[in-house]
Amino acid sequence: KMDSAFATCFGPNAAGRQGKGKGKGKGKGKGNNKACPTFEEVMEWVEEEYAEEGCVLAEIGWIDAEGNENNATIMEDLATLNPAITAEITEEKIGTCVEEAIAEWLQDPMAKKCEGKYTQEEEETLENIFMHIVNYKCFTGTFDDACKGFVKATYVEPLLMELYPEY
């Protein structure tokens, strides 16, 4: 499923692709001395920044054409993983991450500077997009942590114990 999605989104030689794409990185482009970006500039940035992830998520059936989650497909796919991994991907962990991200955003100088600069409809759209992005990032972070913990507990620690039994 992922190989096909990667081939569709990145070309036929991308099935083994690693890395996060061409993103600007955390905090880049926020310039606190700049004026608030227009609604159109924000939407353009979001489309550019998340185009690759959106393509893959759509190809594997996790989101529809409007970017809404397909929870049934997500849960079906997660059920194919080792239960030790899925046990660590909890709504509580993701929810805590989302709360922390919202609190962090509310403290961001640009958020404060731009408050009230958009129409109500634009603000609602931006909030909706922000929540989709935050939930996505929190899910992927929790998923990554669960996978790393599984690999460490299942493979790395037993190997180290075998190689260095005195520890």
C-alpha cells in the first residue's frame, strides 16, 4: 500500500524513499517582525508544505479529497501492526500532544499579532486546518515513538543483553 502511494506521489523510483521532503523545518518563515500573512498566503504555504503528506494519505485512503480523516481505514491499517506498537498509540497521548501544541501556538508572537486580522470565515478555515495539521503531527509523533520503542524493546535491548551479559 505504501509502495504504491509513494510511487504515485513521488515517482516510480521513490518506493524506498526516506526523509521528510522539502519542508522548511520547524520555526522557519515565521519572522516575528513581519506583518501577518494574508489568508491566501497561509493557504498557499499549507498546500505547499503538506502536499506530499496529503498525497500519500489520500493514496492510502486515510483522507478523502477534502482532507477529512477516514477513521475506518486508519483503524484497519493500524490493526495490521504488532499490538505492542498500537498499544502505545493512544488517544490520551495524542490528545496531550494536541493540547500542548495549541498552548504553544497561543503563545506564539505571530498568533497574537495576527489575532483579529482575518474574517470570521477565514479564521474558522484556518482553525480547522490548524487542528488537522496538529492532529496529524501528534499522531505521527506518537506513531514514531511507538515504533522506536518497539524496535528498542524487541531487538536492541535483547541484542545488547546478549552481547554484554554483565550489564
